[in-house]
Amino acid sequence: MTEDFNSTPHKRLNILTGEWVLVSPHRTKRPWQGKKESAATKDKMKHDPTRYLCATNTRINGDINPDYKDTYVFQNDFGALLTNSVPFTYKEGLLKAESETGICKVICFSPVHSETLPDMEISAIEKVITVWQKEYQDLSTKSDINHVQIFENKGAIMGCSNPHPHGQIWAQKSIPNEVIKKTEKQKAYFELHTKSLLTDYIEQELKLQERVIFENETFVSLVPFWAVWPYEVMILPKKQKQHIGLLSDHEKRDYAEHIKIVTQKYDLLFDTSFPYSAGIHQSPTDKEYPEWHFHMSFYPPLLRSATVKKFMVGYEMFGMPQRDITAEMAAKKLRIL
Ligand SMILES: [Zn+2]
């Protein structure tokens, strides 16, 4: 590693999107006098009769949740996408719009109201992955679904409206912006090198051991070189897999172990139920994408304690993302927890 990384402002390239992030390590000693959030308090309840995701409760639309024992999936009662939108296209001079269709689903990870991913057994997390696989595959067979986005918003600070541990799936007709960028970069690399971009990236990271947090036989967790969020983490399979549907049982177990360990480290970092947005980027479903290498990214907002978060404002809105602590410093902190 070059010493410049620790002392000199520099920019780093995100090889998946082609975008840059500004890194300002000299600012890490700056005192903080800004806004403090209240620390997340954890629900201790096993079942909350007033919350609509708990088993046997009635949801707002009148449906009653079954007495589920591990995971439970249902169509979002207030989805951002609808399957039966009236199709239209609009073009008027420079103004352009198109109708969009899709399906939004909710996945309860566990019947236990207070059990977040780090609290769950690895075997229970495996069941969540099995649901993700099934949903990805089922939704991909639908002719009007070309992309399946699996994600979790955790914590009130992230705008999560319900404390019951759950994730979401938004499956839709068009391919979203982030996925288009990552497809282009991976395709260009694959055509030139006949292997995936992330295969070579992992090989380099494993050799350097500067940003790796945890490794087992088939998966790696690391802070990507181009991380934007202070404690951003990427979990990815060592061997190229275009999507989660291709994981063997053994790989699924290894993946579940990474989710458990990364989220446990997060909770330990600032001694709080650590908020984040996590999502899986994988191949779209309209055709084959030999270049894709699936990965799960965690974007947590906390910066230096349970109450101080990073803001993406000012220069970051108008210029590019910026961070103070380097990816290496963040990885070191997470690795030793
Ligand atoms: Zn609940």
C-alpha cells in the first residue's frame, strides 16, 4: 500500500460503475460538532401485537399473516410498483416518460420480532438465502420482469418503517441505473479477459490483505477499495456466479456465515443495532449475462459512533462522494472485532 493513502487527498475509481470517490484521510482528526442522532434501541419483544409483520397479526389491507415459523414472503400492500399499470409512452419535445410495471414483496426473516440478522443462527440465515434464490428464480420466469432487486433497509435512521426484521424485493420490467452501469463495466472486462472483473479483483485483494475482513472457503467479505460509506462492506463469492440461484448448498452456508459475521461486527463496532441498506447486485433476468459476478453490498450511514452519521450533502450532491477514513482504516477496525 502506498503511504500516500494515509496522508494525501486522492480519488479512487469504482471499477464496477466507473465513478470516482474523493478520499481525504488528513481530515480524520477533525473534531465533530455536528448533528447527533439518538442511538438505536433494540426491541426486546418476541411478538408485538400492534405491528403488522408479526405472525398471526392482521395487516392494514385486512390480510392475516400465517403463524409462520421461519421466513414469510408476501406482496407489499403498498408497493412502489404495480403489475397492472396501464402501459403508455410519452414524448413531447425534450420530455420523455414510460409506464413501469413490477412486483414489490416483503420477506420477514424470522417470526421473532426482535431477532435481526446478526442474532439469527447461520442455518436460519441460510433459509433467508433460500427464499431469495426462489424469489429470484420464480420472478425471472415472468415475461414482464427483467430485473430483481433484493435489499434490506435496517434501522429508523435509514427510513425503515417497521422494526420487525424484514427485507424487500422489487422486481420490474426495466433495468435500474446502478445495474446498467455495473453491467457495462463487467461486460467490457469480460470481453477483454474472458473472466469476470470481480474474479481478478478478489485475487488482488486476497494477495494484499489490506481490505479483507473475513474469508471462508468460497466467500470473501471486504471493504471495497472505492468504498463511499465509512464502513461499507461487500460480500462476494470467490468463484464467479452470475446470480444467487447458482449457489450450491455448501456455498450457501458459507454465504450465510458471512452475513452473520459482517452484521455481528457491525453491531459490535459502535455497540448498537447497526443500521444499513444492504442489497444484492446480480445479473438481470431478461437474457444471459456471462460477465456478471454477483455481490452483496452494505451501505451503513454511521461514521464515528452510534449517534454520528455521515451526510451525503453539499459537494457530494454536486460533485462526487467524499470520505475521510480510508477503506483500509475501516477494514482494520472491522477485522479485529
Ligand atoms: Zn414483529
